[in-house]
Amino acid sequence: MSNAKPAPLAKGAWYTLIILTLVYVSNSIDRTVMSILIEPVKAEFQLSDSQLGVLTGLAFGLTYALAGLPMGWLIDRVNRTKLLAAVVAIWSVCTSICGFAQSYPALVMARLAVGASESAAAPTAMSMIADLFPKERRSTAMGIFWTSTAFGTATSLLLGGVIAANYGWRAAFFVAGVPGLILAVLIFLTVREPARERDLGGRADEPAPTPLQTLRFVCANPTVFHAFIGVGLASLAMSGVPVWAASFLVRTQGFTLPQAGLMAGLGVGLFGALGSLLGGPIGDRVVRRWGVQTLPAVPMTACVLACASGLVFALSGSLLVVALAFIVFEIVSRAFTAPAYAILVTGVEPRMRGVVVSSVQAVTNLIGYGVGPLVVGVVSDRVGGPHSLKFGIAAVMIFSLWSGLHFLAAWFAARRSQRFAEGVAE
């Protein structure tokens, strides 16, 4: 470990981080508002839980995955602030359009458009944060950024349920689209494009690696490869619980929709945000104390704890135990995110970051946010009965444990890999 003085922050780093965090709050609102509207949408269009699983996950994740790699290619080559301003405006308009849908296919099509445009958000933010913050502060900065998913999800659950109960589910989509339009203007007018960090041993005028070269690089680096797979698998469990939490409370605990939205929203917003804030500093502290090779141990531990708490949440019959388990799940499942992404952006060349993060986001949205809610819905339909969601949610917890095994493999690989250590050398 180096004792050199930490590198200074780039000018405007904290302001840009705040704007990027707010952008992803908007992203998370527009992504998850559908989850609190499951019951009224189901009633209006007479849908099954499997169809709702497609609507809440796969319809979004499919185009997110398909658009992700082209977006990553652009991120490594074009002005990122202008690209981000454009896609934020597009997904915000498409979210509002969801409120005009008069049929299930029309609503699916609108969600497809939201997914495609949102695919650039996290990769652009990760690329910019990596250029704005030095390596020894990067995990903390990413922890702050990833609080956005908790705040956005909580906002959609809290306000979405209230708006839907008082003004109808269509109004919730209209309102959800407004913040992004304001942020798009702010990005365009006030956020400066950060200078890109040079590749190790590379020249500034060299072209960015191709997606195929980046893929080969990732596959040749076991630490990054296992972290990549681990993030994708963890997202199955991370998405399965919050998406269905409100409906789970309505069906199994007798909550009204606003009550369920309040409890789920507070759990995600307060404790999910706490988990995101804790994960980054814990990751940085582990690196300073035991070396960078131990960083994968943080997401590994979080994934194992998420599996245990998720099973308790799904299967317990006590409301108190369900509430406590949900709190623990939100803390630990979101604590893994910052150190996991720090492994990814630190272990690859700077001009590979757009493609790498876009690719992992494509996996998390297609397999995680796409398939995760669908698995819950399909298992629920298969089991049947008023408590079928218990088994659907429990079923996706196996993926959290599986993810932990990949981070364990990443830990072992990092201990053997000098290349990963070079990625964080000053």
C-alpha cells in the first residue's frame, strides 16, 4: 500500500457527482414506478402475474440490454455530458407516454422505449466518476452515487401509491417523467465534460479499444470476469424483492396499496440508501487496511447476508420479522454495489469503462431486472393461492448466494493477480 498523498479531485467533481446522483434518482423513479402500479394495472387490463413480470422487468430489460453495448461504444468516444442530457430527456418523455397506454401491448412498447434510453445512464455516470475521483476515493464516490437507486425506488413507491390512489395510475407516470426533463436542461447548461484518464501505458491520441478487444480483456482478467458475473446474478435477487414488495404486503399482510407503498418505500429509501452509503466507505477502508486484493470480500459477504435476510422476509409469517428482514435485506443487498463496480472500473483500462459498465448493466437489466421479477411471477403462478408470492420471492434468493460464490472466486483471483493491483497503483 502506498503512503503517497492522495491525488486532488478534478474541478467540479462534487457538483457533477450530485447531478449524476439526481439523474439516477430520476432513472430509478421511471424504472420502478411500474412496481407500485402493479395492482391497478392488473385490474384494468386483466393480467396474470407472469404478464406483470414481463411488464415490470423483461419489457424494460430487453431493450436496455440490446441498446447497452452501442451506448457503451458511444460513451468511450463522444462528449458524455451531451449524450447524458439527450437520453435523460428521452426516457422522461417515454415514461410520461406510458400514462397514455390504452392496452397491455401499448404499455409494453412504451416500457421498451424507456429501457433503451435509460441504458446509457449508469455507464456514463461510472465513466465520469472514475475520471473525477482518484482511485483511493472512488468506491466512496460510487457509494454516494448508488444511493440514487434507493432514493428513486423509495420515491416511486411512496409517491406512486399516493398519486395512483388519488388520481389514477396514469397520473403517476405523468408525474414521474417531469424531474428528468429539468435535469436534462441542468446537465446541458452546467456540467462540464471531465478529462479522460489515460490508459496504463497508453497515449492520449490512441483510439479506444473495440468492444471485442474489451471483451477479451475482461475474460483474461479473472477478478473482473467473476465480478462481472457476480453483479449480474446479484441483481436477480435485488430486483425481485423491491419490485414485488408492495404487492407482497398487500396479499400476505392485508395492507392497502398506499400503506404497502409507504412501508416498502421507507424500507428502500432509508435503509437501501444507508446500505449504499456504507458499502463505499467499507470498501475503501478494506482496501487501505488489507490491500486491494481483499475488495471482493465486501460484495461477497453482502450477497450471502442478502440471501439469508431475503429468505426470512419471504417465508416468515410475522409482520415484525418481515419488516426487520426487509430492512436488513435492503442494507446488505445495496452495500455490495459500490465495491463491486469499483472492482470493474478499476480493473480495466479507462477507455474500456463505457463498454464494460454498459455490458454489465445490460446483464443486470436483462437477467436481473428483466428475469428477476419474471421468475417471481412465474413461480407465484405455478404455486397459486393467496401466499404464492412467498415462494416466488424465496426462489430468487438462490441467485444471491450464487453471486457470493463468484465474488469469492474474484477474491482468490485478485490475490493471485498483479494486474489488478497495478490498476489501483498510484
